[in-house]
Amino acid sequence: MLYTILMKSPRWYDYLTINLYWFGLNIRNNAVGGVFLPYLLAAFVAEDVRNTALGTIRTAGLVIAMLVQPAMGILSDRNTSRFGRRRPFIFVGVLLDLLCLAFIAVSWNYTSLLIAILLIQFTANISHGAVQGLIPDLIPEEKRGIASGIKGFMELIPLLLVSLIIARIVGNGGFTLAVMIVGGVHLLIMLLTMVLVKETPLTEKPDIPLAPTMLRVLGMLAGILAGAGGLLAGGALGGLVWLIAHFLFQSSIAPILGVGIGCAAAMTIAVGAGVWTGASATLGWQAARQNTSFIWWIVNRLFFFSALTSIQSFSLFFLMYVFQITREEAVKVNGNLFVVVGLSTLLATLPGGVLSDWFGRRKLVGISGAIGALGALVLLTTIFTPHLPFIYAAGILLGNATGLFYATSWALGVSLVPEEQAGRYLGISNLAGAGAGMVGTGIGGPVADWINRIQPGMGYFVIFGAYALLLILSVVTLKLVKEKPAPSERVN
């Protein structure tokens, strides 16, 4: 087995150092996706197409991420560098990230911003694809719940810091300064990771042919095409509902009802068809059949992330509409909301990781989906009752759901993958990470803009309702994930 000495006796600080890079990565992710991108789009794009523009730019970037991340995971699985399997990819990825952040800082229109986002999606996933292998490489299975809880903490505390610091700096007119701070933190965390994480170099490459395995990464494109088929199927269903509603009601409710149901159906079908097609094409049909729980785990994550990340993506535009405020004011309010979400997330993350080792990871993942659905339903009511306390209440629920999910879902997934191919399998899990923006934002953005033209504000109501449905479906699909027993419970 390809374990290091840490597999035998991880010390308390090993849990921190192994997960340290997730902190820097998510400082960058939250700043770019949650602050920089919507802030620049609000300047570059007209109000009536902003949600569509956001969906388009995120979808284009995430197609790249969906391909690069598993490819880098495969390459890192085979890496025999004396610095270890994963850290060389982290080092190179961050250096390239810094160049892309500089490009974002000087973007002057939508096209230049699109190019910058496409580039940073490529460079960021060089490191992202590799870092996912650290926990299965260095932590024994019975301790991975705790390790994943720390990972969740390292992923989520950046949301709080970006909201408290970066969003406020941008809201006060310091956009370039904010980009420089993000780049500096990202670089510092990478250097600390290179020094503090101890990997034992791989002495020989796995006995798995590289070329066929890398070619199978293109199977992720099959998932994208299947997801597009889901969009067409959902659109056809929505069109049918539209015609029936028009015949029955003869009013403006017909297009809203048809597009709304079509939106929810398209998202649902795209998730199921996209994940199963993409995973089967990438792993091979036989491996997919042998790892059905792993694939349903990805489906669960895609339902959850499609809802949660899309709510975050549209929150700035939503606040600008509901409270009729400028983008600078909305950045500040959005920052306050993310502080509430971040604090609620942190309160749930570490306990969730510990509890998952005791009570079972699948149960807690299901609870997180139910709490998230309730939060989404509370949020959509604020369209008609635009009061900040209601928005903050929704933020508390969504934060608790996110923290619990981050702490438990990853531990569940890591237990389902072959340890000697952790980078490859967990790279495929990016069908959920990258696919979330393509499903939730890529479909939801145009739907929100289209319906808002018919009935202002109703577009947000429809897509938030669809996100609540996705969270409910994330709970339902867990029935198909068979959790492995803890090592102490297995028969030797």
C-alpha cells in the first residue's frame, strides 16, 4: 500500500497541516466567485442580463475545471517526485493562479473577464486535483471523519474572512488591493504547505496504463452532453406545462409556471444523467457498476452544491433587486450575510466531523440537506417580505447545512474510493464541484432573467424554489449510497 508514516500514527497537528492548503484555495475561490466576479459583472453587464452572464461565464469556466481536475488527480497518483505526489502540483498551480488573479484585476470588459476566469479555472484545478489525495494518502480510514471535519473547517473559514475583510475592502472601492491580499494569502499558504506537509515519495508508479486512463477523462464531456440532454428534456416538459396552463388559465401565470417547472426538471435530469454518464465513461462501465455507491454519492453532492453555490452566486444581484441598492452597498450587505453564514457554518463543521465517526456519515449528510432545503424556502419568502432578519435567518440555516455537509460528506466519499487510485476517483467527484455551477447557475441564470422580465422578482422566487427541491433530492438519493462499516466493525 502507498501509505506514509502518518498512516500509522497521525499527530494532532497533522490534521491541520494536511488540510492547510484548503484554506488558501478557498480564500481564492470565495473571493473570485463570491466577490470579484459578480462585482465586475455588475459594472460590465446590463441589469436585465446579469444572471445570464454570470451563468454563462461560470459554465464555461467549469467545463475546464471538470476536465483538468481529474486529469491532475491521475497524474499526481503516478508522480514519483522526491517532494511527494501532491505538493509539486500545488506549487505550480498557485504560481500560475497568481498570474490569473493579476489578469482579473486589470479586466476591462466582459470578454477579458471571461478569458481570465477560464484561465484561472485551469490553473486552480492543477492544485485542486492533487490536494484531494492528501487525506487518503496520509490519514488512516478510522480517523478520516475528524480529518474531513478539519478540511471542512479550512474550506469554510475563508468564507467568513472573505466576507469580513475582502468584501468590505471591495465595497469601499479597494478592488485592486483586495486582489493583492488574496494573492498574497494564497502564496503564503502554499509555501507553508510545501514546508509542513510530509509526504513519502512514491518509489514506483502504479501498474495502471496512463494513456487510456487519461483519455477516459474526456468521458466527463459525455456527462456534460448528457446534462445538456437533461436541459432539453426539462425544457420540453416545461413547454408542455406552459401550453396546458395557458389553456386552463389564459394568463401570465402560464409562461412562469411552464418555465419554472421546466427549470426544476432540467436541473434534476441534468444531475442524474450527467453524473452517471460522465462517471461511467470516465471510470469504465465495469468499474462504475462496482462502485455505484460512489457515483450516487457524487449525485448527492451535485444536488446539494447546485443549490448552495448558486444561491451564493446570485445573492449580490438578489440583494440589489430586493433592497434597490448600488453594487457597492450590496457588496457590504452581502458580506454581512456571508458573515452570518460563515459563523453558522463553523459552529456545525467541527462537531459534524466528530459526530460522523460516531453515528454514521450518511445520516448527518441527510440532515444537512433537510436543513438546507428549509433555509432555501425561508430565503425565497424574502422576495415578498424584504427584511434583513428573514435573510439572516435563512443564512443561519444555510450555514448550518453547509457546515454539516462539508464535515461529513467528504469523509463518506473518501471511504468509498479505492485508496491506491484516490486522486483519480476524487477527481471525478468534480462532476459535483464543477457541475454545480453548470446546473444551478448555468440553468438558473437565464431562467431568472427571463421570468424577471415578465414579473420582476419572480425569477428569483422560481430558482430559489428549484434549489429547495434539489436539496430535498440530495436527501432522497442518499438511500442509494451504501456506507462502508468502520474498520473496527469489519471481519478480518
